[in-house]
Amino acid sequence: MLPAWSEPFAEGSRAALGRRRPFGTMDRTEAYGGVDGSGVTVAIVDSGVEVDHPAVRGRVVESVRVEFHGDEPVVVPGDGADVVGHGTAAAGIIHAIAPGADLVSVRILGPDLRGKGLAFLAALDWAIDRGASVVNLSLSSKSEALFADFHALADRAYFANTLLVSAANNVPGPSYPSLFAAVVSVAAHDLRDPSVWFYNPHPPVEFGANGLDVDVAWRGGGRITATGNSFAAPHIAGIAALIRARHPGISPFETKAILAATANEPS
């Protein structure tokens, strides 16, 4: 069963993704051929990344975590561990697509795969200041109280030339920052093919990528098969890293335009 927000990308619904492409379909070789992501830093805000996992091959250049000093979230050095496996899964997907990219782990989730909204905001703020070119967010917040804060950070990332790639929530209902226009929002499609992604011209979720029965890295050096929007987002984050490596200095909206121009035609 597909997670929520995936309906536009499912068989039988994809015809509605058809659109007139003003510039045609861009050749993927032109978009990101000949690069491996070198020179690009991808931050992964999640449950941590297991730095010695074979799936990331030593590409994690920094690990931090958010902890609370009283009510204040503070970013401190991490231990290179993943308390769940979820962040390692995202990192492994990104590394498989963009093996030359530097990975930065920002841990905000606990062993129950839950975290506080204020920790999420602090992690985003830190990743933007760190100069990450791409930030993978295989998580989201339902907090209406923090809506304005997430919106402000999404805009700050946009103007700081940091591309936020966010999974839509796996259950129905609004969540942030995936529903903001400055963010590349991603849900799963129903094809088991990592080379296929679709662009949705109708809001709110823009891209559908591989997220069904995905073979992913997991905690303890292992691997599992998993389904979810969480695993679709890093496919797009990895391609975005390649695009940004091929075209240094490209803006977030230009990156998103290339992602749309290289998307598969609906069938």
C-alpha cells in the first residue's frame, strides 16, 4: 500500500501529470552527466547516520545532534551513530546516486523515530548556516504552532542557496516544511525503479520517486526492504546533488526546474 500523497503518481492516475513542457524534455546527460556529486554537501536531518556503514563508504564528513539545554535546543558534536537506521537508509540512497557528495548527519530523532519541532528548526537553521547545498528531510512536523517558523526557515534556505528536499508525510494531513513552495516535496510512486521520477504540476506534492519496497541500508551494517515517502525523498536529493555539482552556483528554483524538465513522461 502506498503512503499518503502518493495518489497522483500511482498507475491509473499518472495521466493527469501530463503537461505542455515549454522547453521540451531535458536530456539527463546534459542535466547531470559526468559528475558524481563532488563539491556538494548534503545534510541529512534524521535519526543519525551510521558513519561506518558500507553503504556510505566513509563519505560522512561531520556528525552532529540536537540536544536541549533546558528549553533551548543546541547543536553539539555527534557520535557517528544512528539510533534507528532511518537516517542511514536516506544517506545510503543519496550516496548510491551521488557517491562523491559529502554527507553531514544532523540527528534530531530518538529511538522511537520521534523528535521535537524545536529541534527540527534548530537542525534546519544549523544546516543552512553550515552551507549545505542540499538538505534531505525524510521527516516532517504537524505543528501548526511552528508553521510560521518553518515557513521563515524555508524562505531563508531558499535565499541562502540551500535546497530543501522534504518527504511528504506518510499519513494524510498537512505537515511542514514539505508543503511550502520553496521546498522540493516528494512522495512515493508505485514503480520499483530508482531511475524514474515524475513531476506533478498540481499542488501540493511536486515529485514522485522510488519509495515502494526499496532495498535500503539500516542500523548495524545491515539492510532492509522499506516503503515510504521517506525513501523517495533521498532519490530526488541525490539527483539534485548531481545537478548542483554539474552546474555550480545554480539556484534552488533552477535546480527544481531541471528536476521537472528531466522527469519521466507519465504513462
